[in-house]
Amino acid sequence: MYSIKSIRLYFFSILKLFFLSIRNFYFQSNFYNKKLVTFIPQRIFYTPSSYLSASLITGNSDFYKITNSPPEILWETSPKDKLSFENLHSFLWLTRLDRKNSKSITKNIIESWINTFFNYHSSVWEMEITAKRIIAWSSNADITLENSNKFYKEKFFLSLIKQSNFLVKNLNSLLNEPSKIICCSAIILSGIIFKENDINYKIGIKELEKIVKNYFDENGFPKSRNPEDVFVCIKYLILIREWSKEAQKLIPEFLDEIIKKCGSCYAMLSCSNKQFPLFNGATEINHKNYDTFLKNLKYKFNYKNYEIADLIKIKKKKFEFFIDCGNPPPNNYAKQYQAGCLAFELISNKQKIICNSGYGKYLSPKLNSLSRSTAAHSTLYINDTSSCSFQKNKLINTVYGSSLIEKHKIIKKTYTEDKNFYNIAASHNGYEKKFGYIHTRSIKILKKEDKILGTDQLKKTRSFSSSLNYSIRFHIYPNTKIVKTKAGNSILISLPNGEGWLLQSKTSNFEIEKNIFLGNKNKIINNESVSISKYLNEEVVSINWEIERVN
């Protein structure tokens, strides 16, 4: 049975798709594309440092040469997977070129793109891709405009104006706030590089201030509760500040304030392995190079609290522990939310041991859905059911994104510290309405040893007619060897760095299962998980388990 709300959403989805098809037809018309050309710039007054835009590239920082093949081949053989397509048409790879030896080839590639896509193309002009392209072209204008004729310059300037005006006109249609920040940064930059376009700078700053006010909590943490969004936002906020500084623009007070707060969240969520914990839509991103970038620009972020937005971090020496004790975000910020309530991750000596599966955004709809389930996280679930219910209608998801239909709620949460332990306890009602049970997870972390004492408790609040079972799952990070002992109630974990850890439960037996890890964005990696599974028919069930370093 469909709810009245779902029926309404379905109806409005049809209307919106109809509207979007008409809009797309209009965007491709000559009339619309002429409207995007408001003036013809004569020159660029400010070229941002290419070093700044290079901060948007993660991973290897080597410079590459590009071949002398006809540039049109790039667009004729456009990659099929979404991530590679976005990377190609964003042009951020310009920052990795051998600038000295690739000037003419780079110019030819940009010119061929302009000739092919000068007017609106839905996929290529997707707003976030367009914003990144404006940043990449503007930041590398010095090598493409050098010794160029007036015909190329006019094409280049007109294309930048068209694309930036397109962003201005359609900014409020975006549903994703980090994408809005990326687009604002490109709009702001377009207002700096062309003096005649100063209105874009004012528009961009004004819209950015609105986003900052609505999207970040009092600590500077995104309301999506996604650690990856912290990284995306801080990168573009700092870019805007540095561009304004280089161009001798007045830096808005709100910008300095949010950078300081968001930077503190970035520092708190950063792991020793230079990645972020895989909660609420995050994927693995190595931020080692970005840390170097921040250091070179004299940015230093510290954090005082070990808890931000109900994400708790325990750090001691080479030991790091993260747990999510929070409620789901509001629906408009929950498009990438994962139902991993009370899930945790464990890191030792820069090596992740226990993890979550990560977010399958760029893989397939099926894997995307799987990655959002509670079973994809290191926590407890009942009857292979998630603690939250997601919208499953394909049409509604296409138009509005996958929102939450039913949400769990944290009933109680405590975080204390004494002489010997860090103590964390939290309960949620995600299974009360569905099955009549409250889930409580209690964690004790020893201060003087690398040891975790965990208890998962299920307490019945009402009867349920059908048979039930529960599973507690521990996802083991890829390339980690695990072996079950003869007794069956313990697992030996061998890390690549030579460390040994023991996962044990005196009252339950473990099972080792084949699994997949989706945290590497566009790759599926094989891994294993360890689980405790039993029938559930008692009023109260408590399962004790331990994880400790043995060498």
C-alpha cells in the first residue's frame, strides 16, 4: 500500500519530469543560448594561481603529458562510467599537465571542446561539472591564452561567460548543498576574472552566505552528517578566500568564521591514514596532499571536542575509534545518508581494522541501495532490515533523490571518561515499530591498553508475531587476514603492518562471510566480514564482545 505522501510525490515527480524535459528542450534552443551571452569580455584581469586549483585533485600529484592525437577523439570516445566522465569534462586534470610542454595541445583540446559543446548539452553542462570546468579553465588561462589569436580568445571568453551565467540562472535548482558551494565558487571566480562581470561576485557571495547559514550547524558541521562533505566544503571555501585575497577583494567575515569552524571539523574527522571514517555517504579520499597544501598556505586547524554532530572519536597514541551515535539528517540533506546507526570503525597504526562498507554512489543503483543498508555497517540489525526505511520508487528517486520514509531516533546517549575507561552508550528505536525491540550499544575503551569491550543489547517493548533473528556484523578492511579459532568464539586478525588483533565473544560463535567493500568510489573490492547471528525470542538479549591487540 502506498501512503498518501508517496502518491503525492509520485504525481509531482511526473509533473517535474515533464517540466524538466521542456526545460531541457528550451536550454538547447538558440534563443536560450543567446540569452546566456550578456557581454563579450576583452581580457582577463585576474588569473588565479594554478596551485590553488591543484588542491582540488586528490591522490598522486605527478604531472602528465598529453598526446598529439586529434582532440576530438576525447569527446567521441567519452568514458561510460560516471566518475570518469565527470573527471574528463571538468578539466581539473589540467592542473596535472606538464605546463611547459603542453600549451598548444591544451589550447587545442579546450578549443575542440568549445566547438563541440558551445551550446548547452545536458550531461556535459551538468552544473557541478560546469563549475569545475570554469575553475580549471580560469586557473590555467595563462597557458592557453599565451600567443593565442583574437578568434580563440573570443571563443574562450564567450564560453566562460555562457557557462557562468548558466550557473547563476540555475543555482537554486540544485538540491545538493556541497554542489551549490562548488557552483558559488565558480560564479564568484567569474566575477573576479572579468571586471565587467563584478555582479557575479556579489551574487556568488550573497548565495554562499545563505548556504552557510542554512547548511552548517553551530560547530561548522554539514547537516548531512557526511564527513566527505566537510572535505568538499572546506576545499572550495578556502579557494574562494584565497582568490579574494589574491585579487585584493574584501574577505567577508562569515567566510573566515565558517572556514575556522569547518576546518576544526576537518581536523577532528581526519584519520591517521589520511582518510575519513565511512559514515553517512563518505567514500575513501586520501587527503595527505591537501594537508600539505593547507600547511603551505599557513592554515592550521585544531579541534577541542571529541564529539561533533554525534560522531564520537577516541584517539590515543596510534589507536583511533569512531562511532556514529546520531539521528538521520532532515530529508533535504539525507540523499546520501546510510542507515549505520551505532556503527563504528577502528584504526591502529594508520591501518584500518574494522570498517563500514562505504557508499556505492558511482557504481550501480543496486549497489548504491545495498551500501545504504544497516547490514553494510559494523553494527547490529534485525531480520536483515535497516534501522531506517528509504524511498524505493525509481521515479521519485530520479527526481528528488532517495529520501527517508521512516527514521530511527536516538533515545539516549552518554559519553563519559574516568581513570581507566572511555565510556560510550547509546540506544535507538529503529526496530521498535517494526519488531518491538530497542537496540543499545555500550562501548568501553581501555586507556592503558588497545582494547575495546562491547555490549549489544536488545530489549523487547512489545510482542511480535513472526520469528525474528539478529546479526551483529564486523566488516573487516580489505587485505586483512582473518582466521577463526577452533573454539569458534574468537577471530585472529592479522594486519599488513604485522599487528595481531583478537575479536572474541565468550557467549557466541562467529561466522566469516565473503563481502564487498564499496568505499573506493568506483571500485568493488572483495573483503570479509565477521558476524554473530541468532534467533531472537527473549525479552532481553545481551551479547558481549571484545577486540584487543595481541602483538
